[in-house]
Amino acid sequence: TAGQLDTEQTMQQDGYIVVGYVQVGSESDWRTTNTQSFKDVFTQENGYYLIFEDGQQKQENQVKAIRNLILQEVDYIVLDPIVETGWESVLEEAKEAGIPVILSDRRAEMEDDSLYTCWVGSDFAEEGRNAGHWLENYLEKQGRSGETVHIVSLQGTLGSSAQIGRTDGFAEVLQQNENWVMLERQSGDFTQAKGQEVMKEFLEKYEDIDVVISENDNMTFGAIEAIREAGRTIGSDGDIIILSFDAVRDALKAIQTGDIAADFECNPLTAPLVEETIRRLEAGESVEKIQYVEETYFDCEMDLSELLESRPY
Ligand code: GYE
């Protein structure tokens, strides 16, 4: 709106750096923390004026938001692309307007990578591989290495790089284990409600599920509900082993109670790195095209009480 435009231009004249953040939506705890991270870092105190755009899970909303930010002549656009493809034309428009685009969290695939300045986020394929290797070790310790293992997978939003990376990374390890059988993969769209729905369906279809690999914690929370409702048990002495991704607070608690066997961390605090990148660009420095955030994993053999006290999410 014209009012918005005026405020934004005044802020710019007052020396603030105007940053538009085009978020995916609010589907998960990870996402909520990620949004808060941007609001905490891109403050007026820090010299920024943040325009927050919520894509509400739709690429078309994100595209519209980018066009809006171009019209407003913001200084930077930060985009978390919901899916990997389909960004060329709108990023061309940003390039023509001379607005640098920084990708955060999920990636975008395009032939001409000069359409974005850099990307900051997680190595999703590595997370998937780590989950696979963790399962190998775990089964070995239980003396179950040669046994047939039936797996189901709750996938994230199809076509998002978090889904693609985690699915492919785990699949690499799956292929190396002839006795592992992937019964079915289905998307639960990274939400608790869909995770529960899909897990319910899996439990009705398959009697012998040994492992659930769920591509984020919120789907995992839904899956745990579904498993309980079906009267099945979870954990090392129960029958279903659950692997999850993100490692948000409630998931760490679920590791402590034995519901989640292992959780592969995905760091939602990307805003500080994005901010540092913008500061360097402002100073005329060059930045790395691809920047990974650090992450680890947590499992049922670790004492997580201290971590739970200090972890902000
Ligand atoms: O794992 C999930 C969220 O893109 C890494 O999106 C992010 C994923 C995260 O909804 O919880």
C-alpha cells in the first residue's frame, strides 16, 4: 500500500537498511523459531527495517511478495523458497531492479546462479545420511544387523529441498542395506495433523512397521499420536523406532521419554548468518556463495537435561 511505501522510504532515508523476508509459512515449530530469529536480529536497533512476508505455504504468494518488495525498492530480499523450482522469472525481475536476493534455509534450483547472491542453510542430504548411518549402528548394537527391517517414511513438502535432501540422503544408506525394506513414502507436508493422518494410514496398511523416518518433528508428534491410538508401542523395548529431524524442544523431551530414538538437528537460527552476510555486502566485501550452518544430532543414549535448559527453541 501507499502508506507502507512511504514508511519504507522514510526508513531508508533515515539510514536504515530495508530487508524484506519472504517466509514459507508457519507449518512447524522450526518455522516459528526461524521467523522469530529474523524478527530478533533485523531490528531498528541493529539498523534494519524488516518487512516480513508470509507465504502461507504457497509459492504463488511468495512470488507475489517478492514483486511487492521490488516495487517498494527494498535494499535486500531474503527468500526461503518453499520448493526448489520455478523461481527464475521473478528473480530476474529482482536482478533487473538491482536488488540482491539472499536465499535462506531451503534452496532454489536454477541454471543461472547469478540470480541470487548466496544461500545460507543446512545440508539436508547430510542429515538424511546421518539418520541412515545412525540406524545401521543402532541395529548392529541390538544384534539385528541381518534382520529384515520394515521402514515407512513421512516426507516433508514434496519438492522442498528439506524433503529432497533428507529423502535422498537416507535413500543412499537404504540402498546399502539389502535387508532394509522401504514399505512406503508419503508426504505429511511438515505438519503435525498430516503426519498423524498419514501414519494412521500406514498403520492400517502395514502390520509390521519397525522404523518410522519422519522428515520433521511436527509430523513426528502426529505420528506418535497415531501409533498410540493404534495401540502400538514405541522405543527401544517397544516395537517401533522413530527417527526425526529438526530437534526442537518438544522433540528433545520426546527423546528423554524414549518416544524418539534419534533426532537430526536442523538449525533454525539462520538470521544471524544472513545479517552478517548483509553487513559484509554493505562493506563491499565478497561473500561465500554457499554457507552451511552447523548442526549435530541427539539420541536416546545422551543426557539432554543441560541442553534443554539452555536451548532457546
Ligand atoms: O525441517 C521443517 C520446516 O525447511 C528446514 O521446514 C526447513 C523445514 C523444517 O517446516 O520443520
